[in-house]
Amino acid sequence: MDNEISGKGNSYTAEYWQYDSRLMRRWNVDPVYKHYQSSYSTFSNNPILRIDPNGADDFFDKDGNYLGRVGKGSAIKIIDDRRCFEAINSAKISTAKKLKSLNEHNPQSFKEFDFNKSNLSAASKIITHYYKNSFSADKLHNGKISIMVNDRLTSTGGSIQYNDGVRGLASASAWTTHNDDGTYTITVKFLGSESDKKGHYSLYEDIDNGSDLTILLRHEEYHGRNHRDIDTEGNDKALVEHLDTYHYSMSSGDDWANASDGFKESYRSSIVDYLNGIENNDTRKAQLKRFDSYLTDKNKKSIKTE
């Protein structure tokens, strides 16, 4: 924070940009060019819901193959030309110049990319990359993430799936089911429709960040490893088991610190719902204490006390 130059709390320095909180704009040009927005904008023009730790990205090709990370961030970018990426990334230039050059080739974000019935394998491959970064896939069905495409209007499961994706709750973004052979299937929900003229499928959650995705997968992996017989009813024991899963997924690694604000708020909202479902006051208070550093004051005020 550059208090001496701009006054207290008015200017912030990140790795690749300088941000003026009064203007909600950077005063220097972003080295990462994005054809769809001004080079002076930050946080995709939404500082409430977005974060931009340093502008760095994870790059994949259109078939879902991981190409590499440029910088220290975790934005997900899909680029058409693998050889172009390899040439630029191996060049002896600064990280900022690499990012600028790569973004001149107009890579698409994960949520912008045209996933459809013919290339769900690419979506699975990208998601599985983040899973395998943290876990062994020895118990994961076929060693990869499954996908179910739910109807965009009703959010109910349809006939479009990949890797034996199974139907789940309409309100869930991912779920885990256990198989007779001892493996488990993690299904991630996309929204779309066979009647959709564009045929474009998108994640149920607004995820465009590897940290968001890793937390979501860590949550489901914990269910897979530990909760084969978890009770789905709303008794206190089942609710605490679910909260164990949330706590594990948030407290492991540094992904929570790098997750987007929108994802965090959605996660917190679910935790509040589980806490409010606990009948025993002492149990609820003990669980609230575990999540004290993760919940906002507003979240805490919405939790029942009796």
C-alpha cells in the first residue's frame, strides 16, 4: 500500500499492477491483454466478486491437456495453439511479457470456452488435472472426473453425461457416489440442454479459478474417502459430518486465500445452513468455533443462538 504517495488506503501494489481504490482502476496498463475489456480495468470490473492475485494463469489446450502455468496465479485459460504456448513460455523474457504475448492469442477462460456434447472429455480432463494435483486417483472411477449436464432451466439431470456421470441434487454443483467395486464417482454439474441452439455447456458454479475448483474437488474427495455411509438426513451427526468436509476443504493448502469472493460467499452460505440445522446448542457452538476465522460477521449474525 502506497500511503505516502496517494494517502492511506488509496493505492495498492500487486505483482503486475498498481490499483487506485478511489477510481476502481489501475493507473498503469495491465501487461495481460484481454480483448474483451479495458487494459486499465481490474477484477473484471467487479471488485466485489472477483480477485486478481497477480494476473497469472494455468494454460490448457482445447483438448484439455495441461500446458503449464505462467506466473503464480490460478486462472484457467484455454488456448488453441499448443506450439504457440510452448514457444512463448520457453522464451527468455519476463513473466509479464509472456502473459501479454499469450493473451494476444485470445485464449478463452474456462467459463467462456465452448464445451458441448462432443468435447466433455476436455472439460473432464481439465477438472481432473486439479484433482490429481492434490490427490491420488486410485479410487476415482476410471481415474477421472465425471460430468452430468443438467437442464439449464430446471437444473434436473438429463441424458448427457461423461464417464458415467450420475444425477444429483438440483442445488448441488458436485456430488460423490460410491460404487460396488470400492471406487467412487465424483460428478461435476454443467448446465445446458440438447435443445440449446448454441449447444454450450457451462459449470453450475461461477468457477474460473483453479483454487475454487480445487476446494470443490477436495470437498468431494473427502466424502469419497470418509463418508461411504453418511446419513443424508438432517440429524446433528450427519450435519457435523458434512461440516467436517467443509472445514477440511477450506483449511488444507492455501486455496481458500486465493479463492474468488463469490465462491467463498457461496461456500459460507452453505456452512451457515448446516450450522442452523443443528438442534443441539452446544454442538452448534462448538462447530461455529471451528469456522470462526472463515465466516464474516454477517454470516455469524445469521446463525441461531438457541
